[in-house]
Amino acid sequence: MKGFRIVILILILVLAGTSQISALDVGGSVSSATSFSTSAGLANEEGVGLWLETGKSGPYSFKTKLDFIFSASDPGFYFNPDYLKLDALYEDLEYGPSVLATSLGRFRMSDFSGKIFSQKLDGFSINFSYPAVELRLSAGYTGLFFADTGSLLTTSPSTTMSKTDAAQKSNAADLFEALTDPAAAGRALFQSPRAVEIITLTLPQVLLRQSITLSFVAQEDMRPMFDILSGYSAVPAVLLQEGESIYYGDQGGAVDTQYIGAGVSGPLIDSLYHKVYYYFGTGRAMSYTTDASSATGSSYSYDTIISHLAGFSLDYYMSWLFNSKVGLAVSFSTGDADATTYFEGNTSGDYNQFLPITNGGGGIIFSPGISNIISGNLSFSAKPLENLDIPFVSSAQFVLNAMPFFRTVAGPVYVSGINPAYTGNYLGTEIDLTVNLRPFSDLGIITQLGYFLPEISAFTAADPIFMAKLNVSFSY
């Protein structure tokens, strides 16, 4: 509960610090999310949000939002501090950058590709904007996010990069359980403790209207440091040490990673835009490999991660055809053919599995993550009703996506149910239809339909899956 007291203290201090900024604007939101799939059945969550914002006083502004979620399908109450940040914007500076922007608190951060890291952090961000270059420095911490905050209405995914992370996530308790249920003692309240740093250097339209971006992303598992400090958590997360000869299926070591990337984006011709990116991933992860001196013939040791991620996208905008857009995106990430499990499963040589910090990526049904995957996405979006004088529906946007998925090598991917005997690469194809409707500025309705057709021999249960989702939100 010490971590929970830290969250409350930070909230009180930031709110107190905003009392001198300006008058407060307070409001709320109600939301409902329902999903049905032929594999998981019916799920429903209802949410109430409270938000607070200040007007800009000098360079400063502040905003926060707290969400309270009730799950009807899996009965439980969840509390989620969605964001809480203090922004500062300095313009027309006499010396240094032309614009200096800072953010402090809880807010979303992302690398330039959105593939390595794209979620909320507790931390800070500083953006220096010069006429010919832009530099952004961001850093934060994941260990103050509650481990269990629901699923349908949750806006930030969890960071799971090791067997210890996965075990902590599977043994998570939500805040209300921790406060009211004695049986929840010993279960994890917070997510895995990791520090994340992002450095992004952008040269906007440096040549032929093309922008060049250089990026460095890193994350460190903080458990080795916390093992030195006593009393951090009531749930100790003991890490495996190098030299241990007994195999543990649900326990691992520290996973630390670094990513060096570059990208080019901009228009190719009028209305046609592209983006190309590449990341080299390295770091360390625990492996259970052959060791002749061990009593079992194998032992744990840290192996170097050598991995790659690459991708591109093309988007063609047609304002003359219902404000439509046609898009094509392809991404490639390396896998480890000799790995026995997705997390820390390497058995020989370098660890070649690409490990993004943020898990996820794919369709609304099949989301295997950006690891050991070659995926494509052919998309089309349009607003065919915007010129019709029909109340409520003229704002409707239709988005159609077709996504095939392939394994890069015949190794593990971040999804359950893969047939261990399958040696092929093709996993299946998903088709999704999304309808975004905003009849009023404060009312949003999102309807999603998905159909995943798996490769029969690739999964232990290879039935096609249909899913429907409905998300309604109203702000006041």
C-alpha cells in the first residue's frame, strides 16, 4: 500500500499547486462498452469519469481525469487515474529555442513510430523547437499504474516483458479488492516497475519536403534496485540469478532493452504520404541454455538481445471522394527460432526476439504484438453521408481494415493458442469494420465488427472468430 499512498500524495500536491493558476473548469463523462465474441462471449463495462482543467495562466495549464469503472461481466470495481499533468508553453523566447514546451505528471508518451512504446507514463517531457530542428526528451515510470483497471474502457495497456511481469499480471488485484478483501493480501496491486526514456530528434522537411527522425528508446527493470531497498512492496518479486540450474516456468530475470531507430516521412506527390522506419533492438534477457558444468546440464544466464523492427506506410487522401483515404502499411519484426517461450525463452546464441515495451498491435480480435510478426494492413476510410441532410448520421466515418499475419520464423509469438507442432508462417487474416459517429460534440459512438479467419493448422482451436463492440461516451 506504500505505492498507493505515493499516488495520493502526488495528486494532492499537484492539485494544490494549481490553485494559483486560474479558475477551474470541472466536468465529467459517462461511458459504456460492450463486446461479444464467439470465443469469449459477452462482456460489459460501465464508467464514470471526472475531469478538471484550468485555463492558461501565463505559460501554465493543468488537467486531470479520474475514471471509475464497473465490470458487469466480471463483477468488480476499478479506479483509474487516467491522466494528471501540468503543462508549460514558452513562446517567442529571446534566446535558445523558438518554442519550449514541458509536461509533468501522467500523460501519454510515444516513440515516433508508435511501435516500441505508446502508452501513459508518470514522468516528464521537454520539447525544444528550433526553426530547423526539434528535440524531445521524455522519461517516466510504469510502476504507479494499477495492475488491474478493467479491459474494455481501459486506455493504457500494461507493460509485460518478462516471466516475472507475466506472473505479476496474472496475480493482480484491483484497488477495491486490495482495500476490502483480506484474500487479496499478497497479490500485486501495481504494474511492473520499469523506467522508460525516449529521445527524439526531428529535422522537419529537411529535403524535398521530407522529415527525418532519429530516435533512442530505453527501458530498465527497476526490480534489482528495489531488491536492495526494503519495504517497497508487500509482494516481493524475486528475480532469478545467473547460474541457477533448476528450470522455473513462471519466473525470470531482469529484462533491460534499448532501441536505436530512424525514419523518413512526408509527401511523395500531392495527396500521397509515406512513412518508413527502422529500429535496432538490443539489451539483455535471461535464457536457460546448455551448461556442461551444471548439475542439470543447463543453467540461467543473461544473453544479449540482437533484434530488428522495420516498416512502412502509404496513405492516399481523396477529398473529392467522401473525404476518403486509402492506406497500406507493412511491419516486420524478428523472432527467435530456438526459443521455447515468448518471454525469456532463448535456448542458444543471441536472443533474436524483438521485444517492444508496449504490448499490442493488430486487430480487435487477433492482436499478436510487434514481435516475430510480419503484418499488413490495407485500409479504406470515408465519410459517405457528410453531404446528406440527415440528422445524427452525417458525421459517420466508416473505416475498413484487412490484415494478414505471418510469423517471421517458426518461433513463439505474443498470443496464446499456437499449435507447437506448426512450423509454417501464415497465421490468419482479420477484417474489421469501424463506424465512428459523433452526432454532438459531447457524444461519441464507436461500433466495431471483426472477423478473424485463422490458419487451421496454426492454432490448437482454429475456429473462425466473430466479434462486435459498442462504445458510447458522453461528456458534460
